Amino acid sequence: MECVVGSRCWTFTKWVPLKASSGLSLENGGVSVGNGRGGGGRMGVCGRGRVEVGRSGRRAVARCSLSGNSMQFVALHQLSEWLSKQGFPSQDVKLTSFGEEGIGLAAGRNFKDGETALKIPENYTVTGVDVVNHPVVSAPAAGRGDLIGLTLWLMYERSQGENSVWHPYLKTFPATTLSPLLWSAEEQQELLKGSPVLEEVQQRTAALEGEYEDLLPFFNKDTQTFPEEHFSLAAFKSAFSMILSRALYLPAADLFALVPFADALNHRADCQAYVDYSMEDQAVVFQVDRSYKEGEQVFTSYGRERSNADFLITYGFVDENNAMDNLELEVGLVAGDRLEVLKRQILQQSMFDSPQSFPLYLDRFPTQLLTYMRLSRLQDPALFSKIVFEKDIMLDQANEYEVLMILMGECRSRLEKYEGGVDDEIRLLKNKKLTPRERVAAQLRLSEKKILTSTMTALRTRLAPIRGIPAKGGGLKDPNADINEMFDMVEQVASAPKKFFDSMFKK
Ligand SMILES: C[S@@+](CC[C@H](N)C(=O)[O-])C[C@H]1O[C@@H](n2cnc3c(N)ncnc32)[C@H](O)[C@@H]1O
């Protein structure tokens, strides 16, 4: 079977014949397939019914009670056994339970930076090709995206229970994810109140429900093949969020794939290594980007430029160490500006639009955002020549003051949409009784509020000398006394910024 994806072609020899076990080993809480090289490292069974997984590198790995996790433990064992029988090649990593992050991969030996930790032949993966060739789901999946195709595949294979050839693999998937796509409308409203992600979650939920509506005629036509129990809206959403969190996008093949072992890799913010397809090896491969000691959890990156909102929707977690976490700020030219045509030309030359989005990070925002705003508020065409998007050049003080105050007003009005401030979220997160959904939502709100408050601090620092706020060792004369009063009002009065700047910020 051939699958042509652009210029890249993936040829599949589907499902390999059963082979004798190539040496399954089940070691001290970690499960590996193959020759079992590596031993148990620092992991060890401690006492009756407890698997202690000790400190693993930089991360403390949770202790897991065998009684609590025994089903998962057995499932991992069965997966390894099954893969071995299928001739799945030996890997130098072990499927292991890692507490909060769920199952992950532990190094089965010491790794040096750049070494290959995973090489999984393509015939052990599930992709769009399997969906197209599937006797049941190929029809409803036709013309839909890869993710929906894989969702239908998962729903069907799940509905087959132990009769599915994939049962040992599917059994190791977590029961659910914390993606807000699975929350009720009320939970979305309540837990994401104030966050810009709420609208996105609502839109995506509606799109998902629309997709299901579209599929219903297929399901209703043959309720024996598609029983309500396994093909309900809830089952569809659950399968979709599972695929969203597990299917790996393989850039070199330009497709999504379910890949045993590789889809157990957890994300770490400072990691750059990612899973990809190797044409040469006809396999899915993963090279580590640092050294690991045997037993340490091996990490991947789920994407370097992704916000926490994106992580929450896709994977159901918020990464507190995400240096690329950001909030988008959309700005535009002022409607009715007499210099609009000229300004538009200047924007176009630098490949900017109106409206245009810019990211606000915890510790920075782009110089281009300030330049854009300076241009948008400028009324003296003689200063146009000073506009350089990559450089932080103040055009004149009044313009600078206006721009900084507009940004300040926008941050303030966005903060006011949430309930409580940063401290309230920190306090809330100390409450051990929070549900997992409440916890991830509070983590997200906290990360967003922090971005807004730190942006406001940065703006105040820029504003201080312009406003004539005394610096250490001497007073500054206020050069903007005449407009100060007006902007003070803008910063203080909650409703004023919105009214005043509505034309600037396109919602
Ligand atoms: C591709 S799967 C990885 C395997 C998964 N841990 C499991 O138990 O099957 C992605 C899921 O792992 C979890 N995960 C991965 N990285 C994480 C992290 N840094 N923090 C919290 N959860 C993480 C999330 O639940 C996410 O939806």
C-alpha cells in the first residue's frame, strides 16, 4: 500500500507476522521490550505491594502503590509482551509510571547527547493509511482530516474490546485527558472565566460537535456496527481528545501517527528533542538532546513556541516552566485616521497587517508591537521616517506616553475580566481539594495573569521617566503635565480604557 504525501512517500507493509518473543523483560516497575539491557537502575520493589520508583534525574518521580497502579502496571506488561510477540524491536527505554505525568519512558541505559533512544519501524504505527484501509471506518472518515480519521479508528477499535488486535496497546492509554474540550459548557465558563482561551475552547467544542452531527447519519444507519454506547458524542469527544494528546505529528512525513512507545514520551520545557520519521530507516526515530543516566525519565518537546493555553487544549496540562508561554494582543490602525493609507503602506512594507497580533511573554514583548502602536497613533507624517520596526526608537514623548498608556489600559481591562488576582490563584492552588480540572484551570489563569501584570510593570517602568516620576537622587519635571491628568484617569477608571481604546484593539 502506498501513501503519497506531497513529495514524501510512506510505504507500509502492514502488520508484521507473529514472531517468537525477542526477550521481554519486566524490571522493577519499568517495562521494556526486547533484550532487557540496562537493568533496574535505582528503581526497586520495596515492601509488599509497593513499587518504589526512586529519584530520577532532575525530577522527583512519584512513588506509586502497586495496588493503585496495578492495572496500569499489568497493562504495560501485557503491551510489552504483545509487542515482543509481534517482533517489535528491542528499545533502550522502558515504559514506566511517572506519577503526575502518567506513563513515560525511562532510559534503559546511559545515553549521550544525540544518541538514538527510539527506532520504531513504520509498520508498528497507526496513520491515515490504516484509516483509509480500515474495513469499517474508512467510509465515515473519507474527506475528513487525519485527526478525525484516527478518532474514528480509535472509537471502532475500542468498541471491539479484547477482539481488537490493538487491545493491548489501547489499554495503556489513560482513561481521559484534562482538555477543556471535555468539560461541560458550565465548567468551561466558570473555570476559564476571563481567559481568552474560553472563546477558543467554545469554538472548538462547537466545531467538534458539528463534526459529530455530520457523522451521525453514518452511525445511525448501522447501529450494530456503531452502537450508541461506543459512538455517542461523549465517546467521540473522549476519543478525539485522546488522539489530540497522543498522535504525533511527524514533520518529515507530514502526517499524524500513533506510535507505541514514542507516544509515551512526556514533555519538558527545556527539551528540544522531537520524534520524527526517518525515510532512510523507514522508522519513527527519536534522538535525545542531552545525556541521561539509566533510569531517568527521557523527555521530548511537544513544541517550542506553544502557549500554555495551547498545551491545555491539546494535552490537558499547563507547563509552569514554559518560557514561550504568551498571550496574544491584537492591535490595528485607528478607524478614520486621516493618515491611514500611508500607515497601511508602511505596515505592508514590513509585512504587517491591520489588525495584527503580537505575543506578550512573561518577561518580554516584541519591539515591533511598540513600533506598530507608535505608528498607529502618530499624527505627524514628518516622523514616519523614524519608524524602524526592529528598533526601539521613541518618536516623540507625547506619542510614547499615549502608546504606553493604551497598552497599560488594555492589560488592566483584560485583568479585570478574571476573578481575583495573581495572589488569589496562588492561594487557590495550595488547596489540596481542587479537582484536577480546577487545578489546571487555576494554573492557566495564573500564568496569564502573571503575563499581564509583568507587562504592566514593564510599561510602568517605561512610563516613569516620561511622567516625571522622581527617580532616585533627583526629581524629574513632568513634561506631560497637560495630558497627565487625562491618562491618570484612563489608568484608574476601570471602564474608561475599554471605551477609549475600542477602536484601537480589534476584538
Ligand atoms: C503523548 S502522551 C504521553 C504519555 C502519557 N503520560 C501517558 O500516560 O500515556 C501526552 C500526555 O502526557 C501527559 N504529560 C506529558 N507531559 C506532561 C507534563 N510536562 N506535565 C504534565 N503532564 C504531561 C499529559 O497528560 C498529556 O496529555
